[in-house]
Amino acid sequence: MTVRTAYLGLGSNVGDPPTNLARAIEMLAEKGLIVRAVSEGYRTQPVGEILDQPDFLNAVVAAETELEPEGLLDLCKSVEAEMGRETGLPRHSPRIIDVDLLLLGDVVFESDRLALPHREVATRRFVLVPLLEIAPDLELPDGSPVADLLAVLEDDPDQAVTLSGRLPFD
């Protein structure tokens, strides 16, 4: 089995977001991921189809795993389900937890359920800022430096992120 570093994007805007993110990280570890780094929390305005909802708290986790893409996606979805994330709601609805698989080493993968790298990794400041916090020299599988991707979004007022501070995770 090959051990790879997975980068997971977490978000929450229902209930107690700092606690929700911390609990999701604990559950990921309980399910076998070796958590190596956790970014600080970042407050962001909602993006997508539903803008009239509370701000999100977002973070990124770096974890080691031997899981293949679909298996890791299943693990992420199981954490969401166990934490009570509702399914069947419109895309971009408020949610107690969102666990997105952003990158898995240098894997490029596409199925009906998953694309790696994540389709929106290069266009979401709330993903790029915490990614760079924990992996400043990170590159996408195609060799694109993540720092260069963030530089393209720097002047976009709709992509503001505000440092919220450390999550209550040990």
C-alpha cells in the first residue's frame, strides 16, 4: 500500500462551527487517518447558489492515508453522515459539516462521484489560504504552485477570508 498525504477541506455554518470542525477532525483520526497538520479556522461568506445564510468557518487538514480515492471519499462522507449532515438539500445549503477531498498526493482521478484535484480547489480562496498555511510549497499534480493560484484571486472582493483563530482540536 502507498501512503499519501490527503488534503481535506472542512466547513461548517450550523450550530457551533469551531466545535463541529474539531469533532470532524477527531472522527477522521478515529477512522484511521493520521492527522499531520490542521490550519487555523477562517471565516468566509457563503459562495454558490445560496448566499442568504450564516458565514462559514473553514479549515484544511493534512493527513496521511493508504486509502484510494473512492475509499477516502467514503470515509469523508461517513463523518458527515455521523455528524448529522442532511442529504437531499439544494447544493450549497447550510450544513453542520462539509468534508471535501481536495488533493490526494499527486493523484489525478475522475469518477461519477469524485474529481482529484477537487474541481474548485484553484478557484476558492477559503481553500487556498488554509492550504498554504499548512503546506506553503504545495503544488497541484500538474506542477502548478498553489501560491500562484491564490495570487490570481487576491483582488476578488467576493472571496474574502478572515482569520478566526485556532480550532479547539488537540
